[in-house]
Amino acid sequence: MPYPYENLKKMNPTELLFQHRSIRKYSSKPIEPTLLNRLLEAGTRASTTGNMQVYSIIVTQDQERKDQLKKCHFNQAMVSEAPVVLTFCADVNRFNQWCKARHAEPGYNNFLWFINGAIDAILAAQNVCIAAEDAGLGICYLGTATYMADEIIELLKLPHGVVPVTAITVGYPSETPDLTDRLPLEAVVHHEEYSPYSTEKINALYHEKENLELTKKLLEENQLPNLAQIFTEKRYKKTDNEFFSEKFMKTLIKQGFFND
Amino acid sequence: MPYPYENLKKMNPTELLFQHRSIRKYSSKPIEPTLLNRLLEAGTRASTTGNMQVYSIIVTQDQERKDQLKKCHFNQAMVSEAPVVLTFCADVNRFNQWCKARHAEPGYNNFLWFINGAIDAILAAQNVCIAAEDAGLGICYLGTATYMADEIIELLKLPHGVVPVTAITVGYPSETPDLTDRLPLEAVVHHEEYSPYSTEKINALYHEKENLELTKKLLEENQLPNLAQIFTEKRYKKTDNEFFSEKFMKTLIKQGFFND
């Protein structure tokens, strides 16, 4: 099966961005170490707070560890099937150690620096993803990295000052999914001031999404009257959201991001 | 003066990533509306949590508002000088309104969904930046967006459920800065498990940065014995970090991200 990104190799950067789809099925072809390093290095070229690089990237390639990591990511098969999983972490530990070695008193064990580290980590992640797709690889983000942060911390032996923010699977695609829909641009863009949404406007902005064939199929499968209820009743339920909010906050406290 | 990105137009995506530098000085040349829309649309093609797009982008082009926004960003001149400032926000407000209009009970006013919205917003931001550089524009991230979130909320009239996460200036460059240094790749990448840093390792990893001409100049200007102390004593001081941590947390609570 040809790699779906094969024909993108001649694309310019913006065209490549418009071709992004998440890849959840991978061939067994490994990623060459020199290519992997190039992707990671592309990650480090992203903007970073004060050029401090308050993030770390953990590379998982060992099959046994990928199988364990899969459990942390709600058993999504792609985590053990992809040749590489990358976990992007906010990391003030390295910076703190550097400061201490220079008799400088660090002051980064706080919420602001979790945020700065998270931004750094996510910018690096997106650069890695774009470089990966440019090389004919496919990626998928794992939102579960924050849901299961404490389990990942244990598995990857992340010290105080380090917390996972996101993760991606990377590998050569063995599927060619369609582009997914997006809301019309005017749904997410506001000029000068935030424009409130009337119910009429909401109806118009969500009309296309609510009338996709995919949506109709989901409604039938789930026996629910509308797409919004699939999100609130099935995919991202209030009780789960509140449970994982509290869990992640506890992890941030444990890892030292609240003046510990 | 030629735009420094002019010669990048034939570059492939990965080469473009390796050429990124923050641009803080802009020519007065405006950004065509069709180009701006294309950049924003490239932003929306980034991965997003459950394809929910829990973010919004506020476009600031009005000079008076840019001047006010500049005050929110610690008076950085580029905020009023760049033709466009984009503020990227975590936004559960639109999703909540959609749910309510469909008799679905939303459960997104919590910390987990601030995080998910922040990740969505930052991935969109990085795509916009890459598309901008591909078009010969320059960008600079404004880390101050979280420091001054409540002032930005007021200026841009952001409702409950919406909070700024990052911002960028965008425009045609009128400077050609050098690439900035980065730590060696092995400083930020760990294989299989997080490798602790010995003082010896820290010394080796920071050796190049500590011996840059730029660093030597900074030490002289600041009359401090080492670069780490420039960060802890001048740029990002503990008392400021703790002040802005508390300020941002209060803003998250006020905007409803703690079950409000």
C-alpha cells in the first residue's frame, strides 16, 4: 500500500498543513535513527519561552514499554503498533539544576512555569509533527497524556518538575483516511472583539458538521438525537471531565508546580 | 530592505522550520485579507481534541486597540507596530452554547478542558506561524498573554469560558536576526526513560550557551557572574513568577474553568 503522504513530498509548507490527517494505523517499517533525530531537532527550532527550552521529549521505541504505555493511553492500539511514541513534557527540572549549579536561586516551581513549559512542549510537538509528515510519516496526538499523567510519570521515570503535556505516535501510515471536517473559519475567528454567539449563529455554524454522513452514522450507532449529546453522553462526560481535572491537578501539585 | 524570508519561498517544510527566527521589527506593509484568512485556515487544520475546536482566535488590526494591547504585553513596541496581532484562546464557551442549544448537558467548565483548549489553541497558533513564514511574513510569540490574561480579557471582551493562552505578532519583517542557539539535542531528548542530569552533564550541555558572544555581552551589561543568574535575578524572578502564577490561576477561576 502506498504511503498517503508520498505525493506530498513536493508540497510547500502551507499545502502540507492543509493535508494533515491523524494516522492511527502504521506499517511495521521502522523510522531511521537519523530521520528521527532530524524530526526531534526540527522540534527544538520552535519558539521557546526566553530561549529556556523548559520541556523534554521522551522517545519510546522498546516494544514492551510501548505495550505498557498503551495501557496509560486508554488501550489505544496505535500506541503499541507505531514504531515510535513521543511524550512531550513541561520540564523545569533541567533548568532548575542548571541554576543551582550556578548559585542562582531558581523560581520556576509554580503554575506559570507549568504553563510556559506546556506551551514550549506543544510548539516543539507540532514542529515534530510537521517535519514527520514532510518525511512521509503519519502522526496522531494522544490527548490521554494529561488524563493519565501520573501513570506515565511512573513508567517513564519523570522526576519532580516534569509532567507530560501531550504525546504523539509516529510511523509510516498504512491507512489513508479522509480529511476531517472543520467548523467554518468565522466560527473560531473574531475581529477586534469576541462576538457572542446567538442560537441562530450556532445553528448556522454547526449546520454542516451536523449533517455530515459521518454524523448520521454516529447518531444511528449511538441511538442519540444529536451530535452534541454524543459528546456529552458518550465521549467526554461531565463526571469523567471532573475526575480527570482533579487527577491532573493533583499530579501538578505532586510534581512541584505549586511552589513545592 | 529585502524580507529575510524571501529566499525561503522555495524551501520545503522541514527546511522552513529550521529557518525560524522571531521577528520583532516589521515594515508598514499590511497583510492582505485573503492571505490572513489563509493563515488562519491553516491554523484550523491542526489536530484538535475530539475535533471539537475548543479555541478561538482574536484578530487585532485596529491601531488604537493594538496600542492598548501593547500595554497588556509589557509595552513591547512590536505589538503596536505589527500590522496584525493574533490572540489564541482556550474556548469552551462556543461548545457549551452548542450543547445547550441541543439539550445536551455540557461538562467542560473544568481544568482538564482549559488544558485541552490550551493545547488546541497552541497547535493552531504554530500552524498559523508556519504558514505565515511560508508566505514571507515574520512572527513573534508573546508569552505575556498569560501574565496579563485578565487585562486582555477585558480589552477583547472575552466571555466566561474563554481565556488567552498565547498571542503572536505577524507582519513583513524589517530586520534579519541571526538564528538563536539551542541546547544540544541530547539535552532535551530522553530515550525510554528520563535520564537524570549530573552536574557534570549540566556543565557539558550548557557549555556552548554559556560561552556565546551574546552571553558574554549580557554578563557585562548586567554585571552578573553567570547566565543562570541573569534569568533568576533579572528576567524571570521568583517573586514575579509567583505573583503571575496566582494572577493567572485567579483568572482561570473567574473565567469558569473550575466547575463554575
